[in-house]
Amino acid sequence: GLCPLSPTGAQTTQLLVEPPWRPAVLWDRVTLTCQGLGTPGATTWYRNGKHWEQQGQDHFPVTKKGNYTCDRPDSGLSLPLNVSDIHLCPTYYLVLQVPARVLLEGDTVTLRCRS
């Protein structure tokens, strides 16, 4: 595949998730925020590769599962974020979540086990 490259020092569009855990699951009441260069409110959202109804908003609560990306005019397309709708069933499901930030070797990390 192709790897997107940015000029040194160039800012890219980032898709932030709140609460800041991955995988993102709907029962956490997930909110997505698109950060990047360009006019605030000029965000284009995509869900599963198609234009999403939240056009123009920089952030919104997620109510449907899917792969989300956002685009800002001057910094481009974000990396995708998958939001899952795993049904909460203590007998069958455990979800191990990690912080939704870049982790480097040697970092102290808190993991979250949800059931």
C-alpha cells in the first residue's frame, strides 16, 4: 500500500476520540473531534468511505458504528478511526483498551479491561 507522507514540520489532520481509549466502543458515548488547519467549521466527515451527515461540524457524538475519517481544507484527511458496537455481555465479551495516543517504548501505560 501507499504511505501518506507529510513535509517535515507540516501539520496533518487528527481525529481525536473522547473518552481517549481504543478500541472506541459505542457504550462509552464516544465523541469525535477533527483538528487541523483551515477554517473552523469547514470539516468534511466520512463514515465507511462515504460523506457523512455531520458536514461542517468539528466535533459530534457518535451514535453508529463504522470507520470514521475527517478532512480539513489545509491539512488533509485524517487516519481512520473504527467505532465498534460490541454488545455488552459479561459472559462473552472482554474489551482491552489502550490510551488513544501515540505510545513509545518505555512509556508507562494504563490499560483498561471492560466487561
